[in-house]
Amino acid sequence: MTAPDHLPNDPSRGWQRLASLRLPDGRNLAFCESGDPGGAPVLLYHGLPGSRLQQHPDATLAASLALRVITVDRPGCGDSTFQPGRRIADWPADVAALLDHLGVEHFALGGWSGGGPYVIATAAAMPGRITRALLVSSLAPLDGTGLLESMDGWFRTVFAMARHTPFVLDAMLPAWRAAIERSPAAFLRVVQAGLGADERAFFRDEGLRSLFLRSILDGAAQGHRGPGHELRLVTRDWGVDPSSLRVPVDIWHGLRDSTVPVAMSQYLASVIPGARLRLIPGEGHFIAFTRWREVLETLASPLPSPSPPDRAGRLT
């Protein structure tokens, strides 16, 4: 069962459809389609916090590449029903239900930041349906890897609280959302103060700045429970091993990322079989959006010929 479609206010931005699916257990799964409704399907996962609205505001970019972009709210985010007790490894079951509903058999898959773990879980669960996968500025497993210590300052504190004292984080999140709603401009100033010059450039684009605020607020539309649970999940055992992946994976990371350390992508590239790592100079955490067309072109393009392995057996 789907909810009524919602069309964009600005038709010049391209086709867009917001809808929802009632899952077998009664939960609601909200999603968005944009670009070319008859195009090749590309499934993209939002960051943390975020929602299905976290995609480039200009859907004509996807349409120009004949791509049907599908984004989806994870449980407790946006308009998708919260799912108590879930793990990251449980997510592919919801995705399979959505794709079957939409009539999609094979698809390209991408995700950024906090969406990266869910790309890995989906790729592990349905390798026969995924043509290729792209991880951008992705989190890596924090449980048992020591990578939490590679995070800087405030971000390390937040993720440490999610892992060790989640009740403290739960008490902070409602005030955080209220502060954003009370003064979005003040919130943006605080966010930018902790970023490098390359990352602050992202906020000079009015459309991307609006996207950032809208997707964060929509991601917490049901309150703090969904985003708080998402934070806890990424700090614990994901229930999936990245080394089990058997699909082609590209990994991108900006060398000036001040949110997710480059060490996370380097770790993922070292354990995912055949993964191709691309480190991008002069770019920060928001490369999924500053290079949106390139992201889509990569997911739409034929697979490159494999590089010869180095002495350690890794692709160069």
C-alpha cells in the first residue's frame, strides 16, 4: 500500500515522487523517487541524521543521466516507523520489500557517512541484485577496531556517548533539535565553525544549505528516538562483516574531512575484497553533494577493468 504522491513545488527541478509502503509487520517505510521514472534504478542511503530528502535538490541531474534515484527513510527517521531492537543487519529485509514493490530487480547502490554501514549490510545480503556499490565519506565499524579514537573532538564525544552512555545522548538530542528549529542560522554558524574552509564552501550554495537543514530536521521529525538509535547502532556490532562483500565497491573520501576520519575509508578498503579507494584532495565531508553528478555517473557507468593486484593481493 502506498501513500499519495507528492510532486515538487518547482517543476524545473525535475520529477519527484514521495510515497510510502506498508511493510508486512505493519510498519510504514517512506521513500522518494526522482530523476527519470523510466531510468536505471540507483538506491541511495542518507547520512546520520538524515532522511529520504537528503539528495541533491536538482533532480534534472539524475534525469539527464537516465537514472531513477530512490532514497528511503530508515526506521525512526523521516516518516518511517521506528523499529525497536533492530540491528544494521536487519535493514536489507526492508529494502528487499521496497524494491519488490517498485518492480526493481537489479540496482546500483550508494551511501554516505552514516548511510555507509547500511550499504555494506545490503551488499552482503543481496549481492545478486547489486550491480555496483559506492561508499562516500563512510563510517567504518567502531566495535573492536579502535577507529573511534581516530575521530576528532566533538564527534568522538558524541559517538562515545552513544556507545557507553546513551541515556546522556538521549537527554541532549531534544534540546539540540529545538535549537535548530529556533534559529537555523545560529545552528549553521556553529556547524561551520567546526569545519575547514573547503567544507564551509558547501554552505555558500543556498540549495545545498537548505538541503542540509531540511534533511536534518526531517530525519528527527518523530523526535530523538530514531536518530539516537541510529547513533547507537553504528557504534556497536553491525551484524555484518565487510570482508564478506562480493560486489564491486568503490570508496571515496575527502582528505579534508573533519567529520569522518580518512582512516575509516582506508580501513574499509583494506578489508572489502577488491575495493577501490579514491582519496580526494581539497575536499571535505560533503563530497557526495559537491560531486553529485560524478557520484551518479560512477554508479551508472560500466565496471572498469580490474587492476593487477599488488604484492599483498590488494587492487592498486
